[in-house]
Amino acid sequence: MASRLRGKTILITGASSGIGKSTALEFARTQPDDLKLILTARRLDTLKELAAEIAQFAQGVKVLPVKLDVSSPEEVGAFVGNLPEEFKGVDVLVNNAGLVKGVAQAPSIAPADITTMFATNVTGLIAMTQAILPIFQARADGGHGDIINIGSIAGRESYPGGSIYCASKAAVRSFTDALRRELIASRIRVMEIDPGQVETEFSVVRFGGDAEKAKKVYEGVEPLTPEDVAEVVVFAAGRRENVVVADALVFPNHQAAATVMHRKTAQ
């Protein structure tokens, strides 16, 4: 797998924490000698810290931290043109940036939360794909490159209090499926990784920074770690070019569906 990733340029959105950060670290660990990473997020200082961490164990990896809010069409529109020349040949796009806001149910869902979730999870992902896809298509033999979208079990099964987030992830799933069909004549691989319950800053954001509320989500269970998901992402990108890991659903052992979980009771 390391040989297949050699010399590639990997672009990861939402790389400042959680799955995005772990994915950057996993790519660097897998190919520490010859790799370029473009790491984007809204928090540039955190990205710079991640770049420094990677430099400690992967001297052959060049890291470009870029402040980018994928929900801003203006920022996404200017993104490719502002890349340094040596980073413009993107080979793998990992559309990871995403969030959830609140647990309100209709008709009490805040309009601002609806806008934020769709602008980031759906519009932002599509905008990034459209910005990078021409790079892939310009290559010989109909084009080649990898698009890996981080979806969610929520895109397959809806649950109370998550209607907007579930709808946004269902949109990602539909877009991914359609894009794969549209690009069938090329060597461009379109893949989606759908995690079940993962412990990241996700729940803290959902509950408006309330860490105690977020902690209760994971009581009595052992959720996936960001590293678990990152390993699947890198595995998908590291397959032989003719192999497409089109659809991967990843659960922790205690989970069998979006709303089917076994929680251990305190002794």
C-alpha cells in the first residue's frame, strides 16, 4: 500500500480534528517518505500544530496547511488557484468536513442550524468536488484520481432529533452514487465511508460546547475512534487502481444500526 501512495498529493477537508486529523496522520504513517498533504479547516493554528506533529515522524511528507471554510463558495472558488504549483496535482480528495447542530425536532429546528448543516455537509462537499474534479479529468485515459466522501450511518437510517443531519448525509450518499455513475468511463474512483458511532468533537459541537452532555452519548459503550475510520479511508485509497471500495459501513461492536445499540449498565 505504501508503494501505491508514493508521490501522491492528498487533500483532506476538516483536518484540524477528529477523523480528518487522524486520516492525515494515517496517510503520513503509511507513506512517510514521499507524500504531499494539503490539510484544510477553519482553524489554521491547529493545522499548523498537526503539520509539526507529522514532521516529527515523517520527514519525507510535505504538509500544506490551508485555512478554508468549505461552506463559503468564495473560499472554495479561490482554493485551487491559490495552491502552490507543487501541490496542484491533487490525487486524492477526502471530503471529511461536516458537522451537526442540536437535537431539535420540527417545527422547532433553528433555521440557522439547517443552513449551517447543509452549507457544510452538502453544498461544501459538492463545491470541493467540483473544484478538484477538473484536475482529475485533465489526466490521460479519461482521467484518474480518488474522491472519498465521509458519510454516516445517518445517511442510511434516520433517527428522531437528527432529521436535518440525516437528510444532509442522505444527500451526500445520493450525490456520491450519482457521481460514480457519471464518471464510469474514467479511472476516477468515487468512494464513500459511512461510520457508525465515533467519539470525536462531533457531539460537543452538536450540544453547543456542552462537554458533559456530549460525554453521556458514549456512556456504557465503546465507540469507534477517529483512527478506526482513518484506517479504512487510507485502505480505500491504497487499493490497486482497478479496485473501488465503493461503499463501506463501519460500526463499533455494540452497534447494529443507527438506533440499535447495546449499552452496558453500571455495576
